[in-house]
Amino acid sequence: MSDLSLLTDAAQAAGEVALPFWRRTHKSWEKAEGAGPVTEADLAVDAMLKDRLLAARPDFGWLSEESEDSGSRQSTSQVFIVDPIDGTRAFMAGERTWAHSLAISRNGTITAAVIYLPARGKLYTAKLGGGAFLNGVSIRSSSRSSLDNATVLSAKPNLNLKYWPNGLPQMHRHFRASLAYRLALIAEGRFDAMLTFRDTWEWDVAAGTLITKEAGGMVSDRFGDAPIFNNPKPVLRGLIAAGPPVHGDLLRHLLGNDSTKEGWDQPKS
């Protein structure tokens, strides 16, 4: 079985585990150090995915939001990077915009990726060099030529003027709780760009990064550097995704003449 087929089957199985918990009473609690909520559904999906995927690829490493990170993945060239339920708050609220996000990294590059929203019936898939698809139909990112009047998926704090030395562009802000879904929507061309300036966990964006790139979009951290995955601390310096012209416009507005932005304060959400 190919890597992409393996991830696709596993993502659909994750939906079968998660849906019986959704919109029903289930246990939930806050993780330590303000890391957000977790539910028994997150843990059930995580356990199933870990057993299933590592049984199929026992030589791969494992990185998941809901599994303790032993660091052993650093000794493997290929790693599963998984968010069992991305958008847990949306899941808890009975909304439909939560997702299962599954990816494979080979030497820091994502080679296969799936984002599945079982409550919406949306299955996004991509493999390196093979294009991006929604429910089996090819998708492309937005072809908008400039940032002016672009539709942007972002939390409000990212629009604080202190992050925009060249001034805040005329943009139309929208929001979705799941970072994985935000990236999928950029790949689909439903929105022109997404951005988050907070340090970002790899499992939130690994799958979406490949899907967006295979749909013709560009993805970088908030300073314009290409993301590399399976880092010792699995965190990226935020993320920006858009079609190439809008991506370039965003970086010009954000960075001005300073490509380092040392001391940038991160927004709280």
C-alpha cells in the first residue's frame, strides 16, 4: 500500500472513531501550561492511528499532539506527523470545522498528506509531485494577483499594526478554528491567504503545507523561510500560505526591509 493510501484509509478510520463522540457528552479537560483542551475523542483517535500506522510502517518515527514525544523520531528519516483532532474547541462546541491531519515527513520534507473533515465530508489529499485533490477532484490555490481586497484566514491579533511596518493592507478577514482546515481552504482556492504569527506546532500544519504547495500555493514561516519538519522541538515560526503573488505581497508588507524581525512579539492567539 502506498503512503498516501495508508494515510487516507487511516484518516477515514479516524472519522469513524471521532464521530460517535461528536455532539454527545464526552470527557474533556485542559492540558498543562495553557496548551488548550483535550477530549477523550482526541485520545481515542490518537491511540487508533498510532497502532494502525506504526503497524504498517514500523520503521517510521511518530510525532503527535496527543502522544508523549520521546525524541526517538530524531533517529528515523521518515516520521508520521499527526494531529488526531485539529480544532478541538470546534469539536467540543458541536461545530463541523474540525479535522484529522496526517502527514509523512522524509528528511524534513512532507511527502504525503491527508486532511479529513468527517463532519463535512471533505477529504483533502496530496503526495509530493502528484498534485492536490479534494474528494478525488484536482484543486488549485487562488490566482489573485495582489493582496488588495484579498480574503485572509487569520485570528484578529495578527492584524495588530505593530506587525505591519508598511501598513495594514486592505484585506477581508475570516476565521476557522482548525489550522489544517485553513490551509486546505487555501489549497482549494476558497480563500486567498492564511497567516498565523504564533509559534506553530508541526502537527497543525504538516499535512496542509504539502496540500497547499501541490495546489500551486506557497508556504513559508512568518519570515519567509520554507518550513522544515521533524525538528527536535517540533515548532515553526508561524506560517503564511497563499498563491505566489499574494504570498510575496504579504511578506513585503510584513517584513519591509528587515528579513529577521528579531524580538518580534507573538500575538496571544
